[in-house]
Amino acid sequence: MNMNQNKLLAGFLVAGILAMSTGYIAKAVINPEIELAENAYVIEVAEASTASDVTGTTTEEVIIPLEELIAAANIEKGKKAAKACTACHSFDQGGKNKTGPALFGIVDKAVGADAGYKYSNAMKDFGGTWTVENLNQFLIKPKLHMPGTKMSYAGIKKDQKRADLIAWLQTLK
């Protein structure tokens, strides 16, 4: 070994010893095995069936039926919401399939029925039609409603936003 190789080897050894000793010192200063008597900061969580408003008072969570949400839906907002879907879907009559199938006329259409698109087995085996209720459940979280679907979209959490989108999809006939 020449002098440069010795220096390089010594550098690695010193770096390793320094890393080990730093770990021992950190463990001695902050003992990770000590159990806390109580949490340093308490986070209060409301029960699942209630919600807290701005004043801090607890109110019952109101679940609005899908029919009422669709009746109050804003078609223009639904069209705007669909813009997020255009990366994978087309909405024009006779539109081309993209990563996902074309969605013109999807409401009341059979699930996985477009012969020009290669659906996942989960979608093909699901059966039924894309009713308003079925679309609503699917759009909440696709992979939860239809395990095995290749649709990687996280879903739409807001009820009214989903209703707006579904109402707009109903106009595509």
C-alpha cells in the first residue's frame, strides 16, 4: 500500500468511528427508551358522528341524501371539476380512449362495456351499470369501491363536488 491508500483507509476508519461515537453520545443525551408519563401536547378529537364548528360547540353531522345533492348540483362546477379528469379521459361524443376510457354517455352505461378499451379484470367482473349511486360510490375512492381497478385516482371527498360532476356527466348524452 502506498501513502495515499493509507490516508484514504484512515479517513474511512475515522469517519466510521466518528459516526458510531456520535450515535452513542446522542443515545446517552436523549434516551429513546424512556416512557413519557403523559403526552406533551394533547390533541382533542371529536367523535366520528359529530363535528365542531368555529365557536367550538359540537353539532351533529348532517348527511344529505344523494338525490338532494344531485338536485342542487351546479352543472358548470361539474364541468370544471371534470377538467382534472381530462388527463386520462375524454368527454366528447366519439372521443378517443386515453389512459382511461372515453366517458361520453357513461351514466346508465354497462360497467366495463366499451369494446375499444382494455379494462382491468376488476372492472370487467364488477358488472352492473354506471348508475348515479354507483358512480357516486366509485368516485369517493375508486380502489375502495372496486378493489383491483387500475384507476389510480384518489377520489373526490366532497359530496357536493361529486354531485356536481355526476350531474354534468348526466348531460353527456
